[in-house]
Amino acid sequence: MHHFRLSALFFILVLFGASLTLAYQNHPEMGEFLLAQVGSVGINVGVVPNPYNTLAEQLAAKEQALNAKEAALNGGSLTLQFLRNEGDLKMFDYTAWGGATLFFLVLLNFYLDYRARKNVNAPVEHV
């Protein structure tokens, strides 16, 4: 019985080899396809993506984004990021002038208070 199994296996291998030879001689692309199919024994294993097994990709993406921001800050012009259009420039001008005016009025108030106290503390002459 054992000899029969070995003979059958050998016969199958011979027939398979002969069919590959004939297929390759008559249709080379078919022979290449069959040889590729015979040689493509493998296994395909995958894991469903989740937040834990994609962490390295997330970190790489974040690092690229930070590098891009750093390059944008280091290179080119030193323009302020919030001054994007003409309306923002006008608003910045109005705010700067308003702040300067308030600062001047506070200084003027201190000066006038100083002068008023100086006049109050001065001796009064009676006529």
C-alpha cells in the first residue's frame, strides 16, 4: 500500500511537470502564471487599525506638522500672523492709537495732579 501512495505521488508530480512544460512551450505567459502560482505560497495576517497600533504613524504626522510650523516661523518674513488683511491692519492701528492716547491722558492727569498739590501746599499770602 505504501508503494502505491509513493507511485501515485510521483505520477502526479510527473504529470504536473509535463503540463507546466507543455504550457510554457505553447503559451509562455500561461506557464509563467502557473509557476508564479506554485511559488506564491504564503500567509497574510493583519490587525485592524486602532488608536494604539497607529500611534507611531500619528506621532510621525504630528512631528511633520511641527517641523512645517517651525520652518514657517524660521524662514521668510517676520510678519505678524494675526495681521492677515487690511481690516486687521486698520484695527491694529486704531487700537495702537487709542492705547497711546490713553497713556498720554494718564500722564497728563499725573502731571496736573502734581501741579494742583504743589499749589495747595504752597503758603498762602494774605493781602
